[in-house]
Amino acid sequence: MQSKARYTAEQELARLKAGNRRFLRGRARFPTVQKEVLVELAKEQRPYATVIGCSDSRVPPELLFDAHFGELFIVRVAGNVISPEVMGSLQYAAVHLHTPLFVVLGHARCGAVQAALARKSGAMRERRHIDMLLSRILPALDDLDGKLSDEARLDAAVEANVRWSMRQLRETPEGRTRMAEGILKLVGAVYDIQTGNVRFL
């Protein structure tokens, strides 16, 4: 598919922030959609941003950013971890959909990050596949301040996990090349499940 004229990554980031402001004010336009829009979307998709988010049912990116059908390419997995399958989906978004903006979206009180903290301390063991997922979060937790309260430690771990996912994306050959060319912008964010606010890092 040919890349078509689109806004810059900075403009697309402003668009996401504006959507979250509408969501917070209770003025969201989602999910109204006209049949003609669906017909056009059936022909092709041209999302303006790719969001790597957590599977948590309280964190639906389309609603948080007040985005319409076809506007966001979303990859969701518990703990917003980066795996080969997630990387393949992101590569597809970059190569075939040409989204200029990639957002790693973590959220407050993330259960996957909390479980990874418990595993790191030796307080809990999980079943094999959950344990494999948690092992992808553990490297993010290496430099946490041991003097933090449990709540502050979880908050710090959520942010550290977002930054760890971003680091893994930045360090791929494709990520380095596209960012050096100024084609791709990668940002991290944390969603507050109590207030609805998305804080960009």
C-alpha cells in the first residue's frame, strides 16, 4: 500500500492528547459511526497511530483517546510486553500502514507488573505461560528504589516497564533507522485508571 499524505508524528500526538481531553470532559464522540465510513474502511485502513497497550479491560485505547473506527492500530497484551509476535505486529504497522507515531501505554495498578514484582521478591510463582509473560517484565524492575512504599513501588514499576518496552523497540535495527530518519516517533504514557488521565512520559 502506498504511503499517503498524513500529519507529522507531533501532530498525531497532539491529536491523541486532544482525544483524552475530550474523554476526561465527558465530550467523547465515540462510538458513533456512519455506514459509509465502514464501507470505506473495508477497502483499507490508515490509522494515524499505533498503540501497544495492556489487555486490562479498564484500559481501552479507543475510548481513552476518543478515536473513531480505523484511527488507531492497537496491539494489546498483558503488561504491554514486547514479544516476537508483538514485534511482528508493530513491524507490520510501520512497514505496511506507515503509522508515524507509536505509543507504549501502561496503566496504574497493572496486575501483570504487580505479579512481576511479587515474582521478583520470591513471594509468588505462576503457571508456566503466565511466568513466561512475567519474565519479559522482570528486566524493567532491576533499578527500582527498595525504600519505596508498596504503592509508590508499583507506580515506579509501571513507568519502568513502559520505558523498558520503549527501549526494546528503539534498539531494533528498524527502530533505530526509522527514528534516525525522523520517520517514526516513539512515546511512552501511563493511564490513571481512577482519573482517566493519560500522562505522557
